[in-house]
Amino acid sequence: GTGSRETDKLAQDLIKQNQELKLTKIVVSEAGASVYSASEFASRELPDMDVSLRGAVSIARRLQDPLAELVKIDPKSIGVGQYQHDVSQTQLARSLDAVVEDCVNAVGVDVNTASAPLLARVSGLSNTVAQGIVAYRDANGAFASRAALKKVPRLGDKTFEQAAGFLRIVNGANPLDASAVHPESYPVVEKILADVKRDVKSLIGDGPLLKALSPSKYADEKFGVPTVSDILKELEKPGRDPRPEFITATFKEGVEEISDLRPDMILEGVVTNVAAFGAFVDIGVHQDGLVHISALSNTFVKDPHTVVKAGQVVKVKVLEVDPKRKRIALTMRLADSAPQAGSRPEQRGDRTDAKRVAQHQRQERSAPPSNNAMADAFAKLRGK
């Protein structure tokens, strides 16, 4: 957001001055933080804190657990594409909610640390039940087992059956409560334990033994081979986070404005948006560059979404820079050379693409200003 490069430079200087601390700096997107800070939930969660500081807390929490924090914000406020306002808002909201719910259920939720908005995204849990879980936890302490969830008011057997497999009890009485194995499937695990003559703690994580077991041996009328296979895979790596390793882009030092860019310069950046004609990449100069669809790969690309996705860290080469129009042409084909001035013929679709780029830039400029205390401080310093 605003002032992020200045803050990044400040952090870099502090790291150089205090090398013995072995510090690491990370830039976190502030998209939607101002929406959270002004929300009713934020006022309940952080009642005594200034609005700008609530946004700062939200940004910090995103680094700790992005999914747990971002579920508190309407997905549309995060920014899901330059055409998000041109489609049916009802259908968009429904689709985004489904994606968020799928993500939450795929990762799982720690019942003893999750907020009500996160719990409400779990399959089978309503907002009322989610708030009830948090209230019961606050009044009675941490849950020791999944079975203890049945003591929560309005959390009946049917709700428990739907949600239990997505809820985790870390360091509970039963190690299986921290896995994706549903309580209904515990008898299958007990059958496996009796067969291999092991206890559950020693069995969990024993890859060679679990891979050697035949799922069909433990299948029955209630639990088929596919279910038993899933159980064995989960026991092999219980609670494994399916999300990929966290990677951040390293912006080139000394490149902070569009005027700092030079043709053939190779930079690292983050994909901010993917369109039909290419991908926009943030290279740290307050203006996204465009990688045209023809420059995404050495092979033919029909759909840019098959090559890149928003949030992906990529390496790009600068082809052209137009400071007056604030246009930056990039390529992911690093062997390409920047064209000489006036030598580049207009390609088919260039004019249409230029209009779309201009639309993207207008939307960036018209975006609501971020509610960021650090950015405000830098703005005051620049005004002096």
C-alpha cells in the first residue's frame, strides 16, 4: 500500500544496522484492511483501539494466519479482478463465499484459537453456533476433545456430524482429534491399530508402515476402500497444511519509481491481476507492469490463467517504459531483448489492450485510500 516501499527501505536499513538480530522483512498486502477496521466485528474485537491501528493489527495477523484473518472481510473488498463490478454481484458473492468455505474446510480449523467468522465458514456451522462455540470456550476454557463440542448449546448431533471432520483439537486427549479423520471413522483406525499391534501415537507419521497396508483389508459395508485410503494418507501426514510454502518477492533495491526502470532490467515481482490479454505484475514502483499474453511463455498461451495466478512471485524483464502514460511493458521470457526506440511495430490487439490497461490504471487510482497509520506518517514527512 501507500508508503510500503519507504517502509521497506527503512526496514532494510535497520536490518543492516542490526545484523546480529537476523531479522527478516516481509511486505503484506493491505487490501481490505480499512474495510475490516471500520467494521462492526473490528469494533467488538478491538473496542479500545483507533481505527487506523485496527487496520495495522489486521495486516499483522495476515502474516501469522492469512486465511483466519481474511475471512473477516467481504471477499469483494480484497479485489478479485478488474471486471468484478461488471458481473452480477449476487452471483459473484455466492461464488466467492463458496470458494472461501472450500478453502477453510480444506485447511481445517483449530477450535481453540479460531474466531467466530472463521468457524462460521466451516461446513454445517451457522453464525449463531460459531459464536456459541467461542462463548463456551471463553467461559469454560479450551476444548479437550471433539466430543466436548457437543456441550455447546445448539450444536446438535447433525451439526456435529457435518462439521467435526473440519475441526481440530491440537494437543488434545486423542491425537486423532488433531487430524482430518472424522470421529465416525475412528473405529477404522482402531481396527488398524489392533492389526499392527501399535498405539495411535506411534502409528501416526509412520509412512513406510502405513504405505504397506492394504486399504481393502480394513474396508467394510460402512467404510469403503476410498475412505480407508484417505484415512491412511491422513495418518501418514496428520494435520499437514495443504497450502504451499510462503514465498515473498524481493523488490530490487534502488528501484522505487517508474523513472528508475531501464530496458532489459530483470526484476522480481508479484502478479496482482490476470486478464484475458495478459498479467499485471507489481515490481515495486507504485505502478503495475503488463506482461502481454504473448510474453508469458515461450510456448503458445491461450489462457493466461493456465500460466500465472494472482499472488504468484515471478521474474520479469523490462521491455519498454513510458513514464508519461505510466505504462510498463514486461516479459517473462527472460531471453527476450528490449526493442530499440521506434522499432516495435504495433501488434494486433495492441489498441484494445491499451484501453484495458488504461481501465486497470483508472481503477487503481480510484481505489479508496488505505487506512494506514504508517502511510499517514510518511505522507506528513513528505509534506514538510
